[in-house]
Amino acid sequence: MATRARAKLNVKQVAAYAGPGVLSDGGGLYLRVRESGRSWFYIGTLNGKRIEIGLGSALDVTLAKARDKAAEVRALILEGIDPRIEKAKAKAAAKPKVLFGAFALDHLDSIEDGFKNPKHRQQWRNTLITYAKPMFDLPIEEVKTEHILEVLQPIWLEKRETASRVRGRIERVLDAARVKGLRHGENPARGRGHLDLLLPKRSKVGVKHHPALPFKQVAEFMAELRQRDIVTAKALEWCCQSNRNSSPMCGVCPTPASIQAMSNCHSARAAERRIL
């Protein structure tokens, strides 16, 4: 506990004390001597609880400097401020701030080897640069919900798929920053239970089918289709003849020979059905 008497020690006493043990200078300032070294520390009371704060090694901090540090700590405690929190804030402020843009692009560089599709790699980079640009100069620990909304609101209804991808990619970047200790707390880019409560609800887009060709026009259409000597026309003709959708064609190498082979196979099966 801090005592009322202060400056009880002198330089000679500090130098002569071999320890192990603790010397009190008064006012909450102490010198601790151990086999591992000599250090200054402060003991006080904050909100009814005892706190102990290190003030540095006696090799680097003189008696006079230790008293100055103890006075600073004492002043903060008298104002109800925890010196340990202030010390952590000062340490954090001394670190260079990491900007969202620089971190996002560095993070992309570190994960893009996992993208098998080169187009996917470029899309990741392009969407962040194009749509998240307003956030690039923000310190990543300061990115908040309002910044995410500023990016998403202009495209949320007009570019649905793009907006969803941008949101997901920003969320992943901020999650990576939290893992690296650059952020704390909830992710402001989280969709469910967060942004979905703030952004307008998007109506479901129904499937729009192409109008069917009238049956009486089928013969004319097929005759015109056969006049087109291109692979896609042959593939469409096969789909029409076999009454199939385009799915089987998607797995076929698009060459005239492959189309003809499928057509021959269909003709043979049709002949078998007629015989039966």
C-alpha cells in the first residue's frame, strides 16, 4: 500500500541494497531486487482493488526517473483512470496503422494460389478495387458498419450477385484481420442478423422462360437450321430431334464428328423403337 512518506531512499541506499527483497521509497514506489535483476514498480489502489504496475529495470531507470513515473501513475489513479489501459493505448497508438486496402490486397496475394480458376482470382481483386475503394484508406481497425453500408447500398438492388460477393469478400478480409490481432469484436460485414437488418430486402427473381416455338413453325425452323453449317446449329438440331435439353451437349467436345455420332445413335434408337 502507498504510504504518506515519500522520497525515503537515496541513490547510495539503492546502489548498496543487494537483496533479495523489496525497498520502499514511499508513495507507492518500490524497488524489487531478485537474482534475475533489479526493477521498479508501483503499488496502489484503484476502485478498491490493489494494482501493481512495473516501471522498468533499475539499470535503465534512475531513482529520480522512477519517482517521476510513480507520480504519473498516481495522478491517473486519483482521476479513476487505470494506468495499465492508458499504457496499452499509448503502445497501440505508437504502432503504424494498417490500412484496409493494403491489408486486403496483401491478404489476397497470400490466398490466391488456392484459387484454381485465374478468372476467380481476378474477380476477387477487381471487385474489391472497384467497389470497396472508399474503404481503402481507412485503418482496418476503424472499419465500421456505416462504411460497409456506404459500399453496398448503391449496388445492393441493382447488382445483386456482385453486391453479395463484395460483402462476402470484405467479411473474409476483416475476419483475417481479426485473426492477426488487427481487429476486435464483431465483423461489421456479417450478413445474417446484421446487414440483412439494415439493407432493403431483395425480392426473389423468378425464372423467365423463353417463349415456345409454335408447332406449325417447327418444320420451317428445322429446314432453316440445317442450312447453317456450324457446330452450334448441329447441336441444337440434335436436341430438337431427340427431345432433350442442352445438358447432354455440355459434356460433348463440340466437333461435327461428335455431333454426327450422337445423331446416328439417336437415329438407331428411334429405328429400334419403330421395329418394336
